[in-house]
Amino acid sequence: MSAAAAVRGALKKAARERTTTSWARLESQLGSALPRLNGPERVQVLTMVDRARAGDEPLLSSLVAAGDPEFAPQYRRVVAALGLEAPDDDDELRDVIEADVEQVFTDGRLR
């Protein structure tokens, strides 16, 4: 199982449980299925997770961005890699992340 598939599964589980997460929690939860990754590698994995979504699905990576405030700069890179735009202002980005999380929580396809 690839790291992206493992992370996608863990994020879908978090969405069903209506919880956010952090990269450290994902590492703990997934163990050997998720090798130690640096920042750019994490961005790459989360980009692969969200690239696999249908066009109108919310970004699962928003669950990591909401659960780990230090992840916001990396979340901006995930969004950019997907060809989407994120606000430059940190407060506005936080609002977008919170809205995305609510969308993930209410997305019936994740149940």
C-alpha cells in the first residue's frame, strides 16, 4: 500500500469520525505504512491524496491543516499543486480551512 493510499484511508476515517488530525497522529496511527517524511514529501503525499478526489469533493488535507496549525504553509503548497488558490492572509486561510473541514465532515461520499 502506498503512503498516499494509507493517508487517504486514515483521513477518510477521520472525516467519518468528524475529527481533524495532525501529521504526527497520522504517523502514529499508520506506523510502517507511513515512512518518516520531510515537509516537501508530506506535501507530495497529500497532493496525491487530494488529486484522487472527484472534482467537487473537498480537500481531505484540510483535516491536517485544521488539526496542525504549523501545517498551514505546507497546505498552501498542496492547494497550489492542485491548481487551486489559497488566500495569502493567514486569517483568511484559516477561515477557508475551517470551511473545507465542515465540507469534508458533511460529504456523504466519505461515509
